[in-house]
Amino acid sequence: MPWTIPEQWINNAGVIVVTVLVALIVRGLLVRAIRRITRMLIKDASGKRIRATEILRRAADMSDERYAARANTTASLLRNVTDIVMVIIVVMTVMNVVGVPLAPLLASASIGGVALGFGAQSLVKDYLSGIFMISEDQFGVGDWVQVNDKISGRVEEVGLRVTRLRAFSGVVWYVRNGDITELGNSSQGTSTAIIDVPIALTADPGAAIEIMQQVLTEMAALEEWQQVLIADPVVLGVDSMDAVQTKLRATADTLANQQWGFQREALSRIRTALHIAGIEDPSIPPTALDQQS
């Protein structure tokens, strides 16, 4: 008698094929929905731009790119989760079809999951913290951040478990996401250049303030600084006085992390202009000032 394939096997094979096909269709629909929602969110964000100066619109464009990167990262994470869930469902369905008892397997998996959960609490904490930090856009690659008021540096890589920072000295720090409890980000929004200029106590602060205002106005008119400044610099005037000096202060709002270059250039130009005008800093003794006058 020739050997024939049992009818039960044929039925099981049909159920398995249908299950796999349904899983693939559902996965395709979910992935397509995730991509469509991601595109809609990115398009919606790109249309909500600040209608102010040209520099603010450029800053909004930078925010759009950041928003797009965060949306794409979150979408990739959702697709991975979808794949894992669909694989688990298909495997369990196939096992049930072929007659593998699932109750003991689920019980063992539950016990193993509890044991693994107790043993890998820090790992789960790191991954959950990484997911929230990415989805909330707390920081991104290229940002200058300070972690737990101890470590500061530029972000080189953001992972679900570990974030890599490079300090100003060049030291690379690997920080577990679950250990980040306090985070300061100086690369989001705008920054402020604080320009402090000390002058001798005997110098005329009014004349020095006029020179500072003139220098900063000339800098703000240059195209290279118009790409950086959000608003015109402001000379606040006398900030403090002591027994040897008077400190004058000015501020300028810039794009994020762009304040240092403007601050250094402004200090150099202001000090040169003050020197030409005969207004020296307090490091020069009074006798030298008398000789120059």
C-alpha cells in the first residue's frame, strides 16, 4: 500500500501557511501605517515654522531636521517591536497547531522571565530610559550636555543602553542611560553670549559703554555674524565695581552653541577699541596710565 500524507498534516500545513500569510499582511499594514504617520508628523512639523526673522526660520529648520531624526528613530523602534511581536505570535500559533502543549512552556517562560527580570533590572532600566530619552528628544548627536552635574561633553552616539560623550579634553565617557538622573542641554533653543569687560576704576564708564555699543553694532552688521545672532547685542552697562576695577557687561542672543565665537571676537575688538581710546584695563598700574596720558 503506497504511503499517503495524513489529512491532519495537510490541514495543519494549511493553517500554518494561512497564519504566516496573515502575519505578513498584518505586519505590512502596521509598517505602512507607521511610515505614513511618521511622514505626516514630519510634514506637519515642517509647516509650523516661526514667522520672525530669517535667522529664526533657519533655527526652525534645524529643529525640523532634529524632529525628523527623532521621528525616524522612534519609527524604527516601533517596527522592530512589531517584528518581535509578530514572530512570537506566529511561533506560538504554529506550536499550538502541531500539538505542542503551551501551558508548561508559558509557565516556564513566566518563571524564567521573573528570574531574568530580577537579574537584569539595571539592563531593563537602561533600555527604558534610552527609549524615553530618544522619544522625548532630550538630547541628540552633536549636543553639548552635562550629566548629573559631573560629566560634560559633546554627544557622539545615543543608544538604547549607553550614551557616548566626548569631553572638551578629548576623554570619551560611556554613560548608562539608566544612571542619567539630571541632564543639562546647552544645544537646544538659543544661547547667550555674556561679554564682560573690566576697565580701570579711574576710567570713564560712559565713554567705555559708547565704545562697546559702537563695536557691537558694527559686528552685528557683518554678514558672518548675522548668520549667528538672533537679535541685536545689548550693552547693559556697569555690572559691578570693586576697589580696582569697574566691570561692564553686554549680552547677545545667538543660535545654540554659537555664543563662544561671537563672545571671543567681541572681547578682542572691544579691548582694541578701548586701548585706542586710552581706556585701559585694571591690570595696568596707575603710574603707567599717568605716563601714557
